[in-house]
Amino acid sequence: MRIIQITPGAGTNFYCENCLRDNALVLELRRQGHDALMVPLYLPLVTEGPDATAGVPIFFGGINVYLQQKLALFRHTPRWLDRLLDARGLLKWASGRAEMTKARDLGEATLSMLRGEDGRQVKELERLVAWLTVQDRPDVICLSNALLAGLVRRMKAALGVPVVSMLQDEDGFLDALPEPYRAEAWQVLADRAAEIDGFLAVSRYYGGVMQRRLNLAPERVHAADPGIDLSEFAPAPAPPATPVIGYLAQERRALGLDILVEAFLAIRAGGRAPGVRLRIAGGHTPGDKPFIEGIRNRLAAAGAATDVEWLPIPDRKAKPEFLRSLSVLSVPARGDNAFGIFVLEALASGVPVVEPRAGAFPEILEATGGGILVEPGSAAALAAAIERLLTHPGEARALAERGRKAVTEKFTIEQMARNVMSVFECILAVGQP
């Protein structure tokens, strides 16, 4: 089958699960014999291994999108100038130094992108459509998330093929917009979602959320559990000499890094896990710097700064090594996460997890049995559960072994690719799901 996957890149600032998921999926689809092409938007993708977008131009380059949003002049500039602003090196540089931090700017740009041919980036949309029409015609186009729904009308008119969208964390992004942009964005997305032929949710929990919020018929939403490449992960031959707590995600308040730090400080002060350390990996954007600075100041004030390691965004080699160095992993997100690939990766590495009883985490831990659920937002509850695993290695080992077995049976990248293909085939067979 000929498949085009369209995925926004995240630049160089932080660990992007969607980018890694889509890149791994496209590579696996190719391995299984499908003709899969991956098209990047906004910024270059951050990948841990081979880049599935190699040789493909970036569309809706982040600098051009911003300038076209702010200044009418740039909606009519010649292609040679746009091409200069779309250079991968320049986009990487820009992604590490600036972002659209004003709430109003973010709201206006989101609405413009959702409106597609009626938005301010219509020049970029026409360029993408023109490029797609000279490629081999796909059987299906897959969007990385529903926030790209503004592309659908023009792509379907030009190519006449079904368009499917994955669903992951759109609600958190849209709900963070200020009014009146939040309500209007949800309404525009609901209108545009009617033009999408089917949806692939990363969890049953999140599929239900978006079904309700976009008023989707249940038969239009399919579950497609993420999967990982098991060849990348294996348990350590022996546990760490001293207990190590790990965090692997974007270093943001929404994902609860400050809650984990407070739990770590409580465990450290309690003295029942001597020598306990905290290792943090995932990166952050310029807008997160005040939050990170506050955490660093808190650690320094507690005399714990030297017991915490801040690591760069891990690559394909570094991530398995990072996970094998841990005793337990936790990303105590404040919101209702759609999924958490880091849970699968930790379990595949023989590391149990502690997560809040919210979002998709109960679903994941019910399926894997590899961790403990705690009250959301409570540093005290988190500390108690983590300390329990650090001081009861037999229990921790049993959870990790059970979790790794479940991941190998249910959450492989091979299984994910087969599940996605079965949805594509269903949609192609009946025209509508």
C-alpha cells in the first residue's frame, strides 16, 4: 500500500513522542513491504535513529508560518525567499532560540491553521498540495494529529484519497488556549473533523475523549496502541548500586516534573533509600526556562542539586542506557495524558513505573501490570509509592518482569504497524469507516 504520513517536527528543544512514534511506524511499514512516505511540517523531526523524512522538503516551515501569520507581505513573497527561510539548518537554529509565547499569537495561529484554505498560510497549503500531486498517488494519507485537519479539504479535492488522523493530546493543547480562541478552535476542529475518513486513537481512553469532544460517531474512531522496537531495549544485568529515580519526557509543569522533584526530596529526607538520585532527560523549550530555573533553585535550597543529573535529549543509543540505569521511572503528569510511550520503554528495559491514576495510565498499567498508580498531583503519594519500590526490590522486580512480558506480547512496533494497516484497509474497503 502507498501511504503518506504527515507529521509536525519539534526541532531540537525537547523529547517529542509523536515524532518518534510516527518515524518508527513509517520505518516499520517500509520493512513490512509498504511504500510509506513521511512528510515533515514546521520544523525538522528529532529522531533516535534513521530519519524517515530524509530527502523530503519541510512544508509549512515554522519561520514562514509565523511571518505569514503576522505580516501580510510574507503571504505573497517569492518562492526563492520562502525556500531560504525553510532551510533545515535555519529552522533548527530558530527552534532552539524562540517560540510563539504570547497566548493571543498562539490562538490566532492555531485558528488560521485549522481554517486551511481560509487561513493566512494558504500559500503553504497550496505548495504542499502541488508537491503531493506530482508524487506517486497514495492510497491513504495519515495525519499525525487532528490539529492538521485544515489540510484535509484541499488534499482530498486534489488527490481524491481517504485521509485518516491519529489522535493524541489535542485536547491539552486546545484547552490551554485563552478565550475566545479556545472555544472557536474546538468548533472549527469539529467542523473540519467531519471531512476526515477515520481516526486512530493512541488509547481507548483518549479515543473516547475525542469522540465526545468532536461529536464523532463511535465507528469512526479506532484504537491503535503505540508500539516500540524491542530490539532497542533490554534489562540491565544488575540493578543500580544505589537507587535511581528517572524522568523521561518534556521538562514541563504539565508533565509534573516539579511534583517528581518534591517526591524525590521527601524520599531523600526520609533516609530509607540511602544515596537516592534523580536522573532527568527530555529537554525543554525557551518558554519552559523559568519553570526549570525554579526547580533548580528548589533543589539548591534543599542541598540536593548534586544528587540530580540533567541529561540531554537521549538518542537511539543513549535512551536504552539511560533506562537501564534506573530503579524506577515516573512522569507524574498533571493532565489526562493520551498515552505514554516512556512507560513501554521503561518496562521493556526491566524498570517498573509509578504513574498518576489519570488519563491513559490506568489503561496502560492494566494491560501491562508493570507499575503502581497513585493519586494525581500528590507528591506525598508519589514519594510513598516510589520509596516502596526502592525498598522492596523483589516487588519492583516482579512488576518489571510482568510489564516486560506484556510489552513483548502487546506493544511492539510490528503489532502497531499491523493494527494501523488493518484500519487503513477497512477504510479503503468501504470508503467510510
